[in-house]
Amino acid sequence: MRWRTGTITDIVKRSPTVSSFFFSTPEFLPFVAGQHVAVRLTAPDGYRAQRSYSIASAPETTDRLELAIERLDDGEVSPFFHDVAEVGDEFELSAPLGGYFVWRFADPGPILMIAGGAGIVPFMSMARHRALNGSDVPMLLLFSARTRRDLLFRDELLELSARSNGFELVTTLTRETDAPAGVLTGRIDAATIERALSTLPSKPARTFICGSNPFVENAATHLVDAGVSASGISTERYGV
């Protein structure tokens, strides 16, 4: 694997546990919306740790790479980013990885995206990619978060939805009963999936699910039960 140096140019706090880290690189790393990169840390004693993080920025944004990283207390890499990393620090970044959990604006729709928590990150790349190319492919994002503070990128997603050009946003909170206007409460269940599918003009050409392993398995099961072909479902699981 070829490694490149990435320098942090900005850090933006997205929620109590998630921050976006923006990197500049000596050369632009072409990628497809939905891909991820591996980040490698090397300790003074030579010990190395690496983790993969989805890219949040659109492929058209060539001046910086955005990785939205969730702090996991038992992780080797994410606590370092949140507790130690600063603007100007350099890290080793791999070339973009992954070829199955990707979407290009020329691909047929409709597209259904189901995100749990920090699983929203690759979908931000897809939604931004769609917007920057003026695509009108029907795209529905079903986003589940614990609390309203965990609805990452909510303002930007609401703005994309307000354009009324085929991008729809449905959000639900699992640990709040007093949700803001327009936000559902409760976990994604069979009824939620059925309602989401009913808002699309036809069955989704592709369905993407990203989140924790239990979240992904639950959503995929409900989709198959609702008649969505398993061959059209792509999943990405978040770990440490």
C-alpha cells in the first residue's frame, strides 16, 4: 500500500463525540463517493496502528479531504485524533479504498441510504457529489441518531432537502422522546422501512446501509422482508 502525507488544515466539532478533520495532501487523491482511506500512526518506539475512515467530502472537492472521526474510548487511533491531534500535524494516509460501497451521480436511481450515527459520513460524500453535479436522481436518506446533538451535518442535509430536487431526508432519534419538529423518534423498524420505501417513485436501484453491526443487520433484514433484493443492498460496518 502506498502511503502519502496528509496535513491537518482544520478541525470542526460536529457533535460531542465526532469531529471533522480536514487534510491537505501534496497531490489530490481521486476517489469515488463512498470510499474510505486508512490512516496510520507510528509511535516513537516504532509501533504502528491504523484504522480506516470514510471520506465525507465530495470527489469534486480537490483542495482538501474531510474525514469525520468518532471518538471511541477503546480505540487506538480515534482518541489520538480527538485528544492530541492539532492543525499542522501530519499523518500517513492510504490511497482511497473500497469499490463496492460507492455511488456515482450517473448511476441509475432511486437510491436509498440508511445511516446509523457516524455511519452518515459516506452518505455526506454521496449527497454532496449529487448536489455538485446537479443530479436529479431520487435519493432518500434515512438517518438514525441517539439524540439531536448526534444528528451530524443536519443543517447541511436540511438545506439539500429544501432544494426539492429529489433529495429527501428522514431523521429519527432513539434516545429522545421530545424531538424537534420534523424529526421522528424510535429505532428504525419494519414500519419505518416501509414508509421510506413508499416515498420513493419505485423500488431502489441501490440501497446503502452504514452503521454498527447490529444496526446494519437489523436494517438489511427489514429491507429484505419488505421485498428489496439482497443483491441490491450494500453495507458498511463501523468499528474501532
